[in-house]
Amino acid sequence: MAEPADDYDYQGSATVTIDGTDIPVELMLRGYFQGIDGIYRWYGRIRPNQELAAAVGDEAAGEVSTAFGTAPAVIGDLDFWGRYRISGRSTPPFFVPNSLAELEGPRSIH
């Protein structure tokens, strides 16, 4: 059986920036390459966060940053458990292997 973290491409801490305000969050992200249009799409959920809820409301555009990088994101679609959906296109804020050597190596920055 897979470990819970194996279901995600990134799981951990991040910073969401909305209108110049940095908000520390915990999130889970995954992504895929869409061969039809050649765009990498990524998405996930942000754990409940009161500061984020006050900044987002129903939907907001901003940036998400992890130790791997920063990417533009759309935050919205609040679920029943108080988690916001986050999504973006193109280069994600987490490691994506670009070669067989990277694919076989660790997915950690440590």
C-alpha cells in the first residue's frame, strides 16, 4: 500500500502571496503534462487557514512559493472541510523530473 505522501508530487509548507501579503500555508499538490496543448497543469488543496480565508474570499489570484520555486496560482473553490483548491499552469512550484536521472533520484531538497 502506498504511503499517503506518495499520492502527491509535493506535500508540505509553502507561502501564498495575495495582493503583496505573504501567508504561510500547508498544502498538497500534484500535476500532469497535458500532451494535447503541451502545458503542465498542477493543482491541489491548501489545509484550512483563517488568514488565507480572509484574503481569498471566494477566489483570488496570487503566487505560491515552496523551496523549489514560485508560480502564479488561482485559489478558490472552498470545500466542505475548509480547504481551498489551488491550481496553476506551466512550471509548478515543486520538483518535476526532466530526465531519467532526475526521475530515479530523490524528490527532496535535503
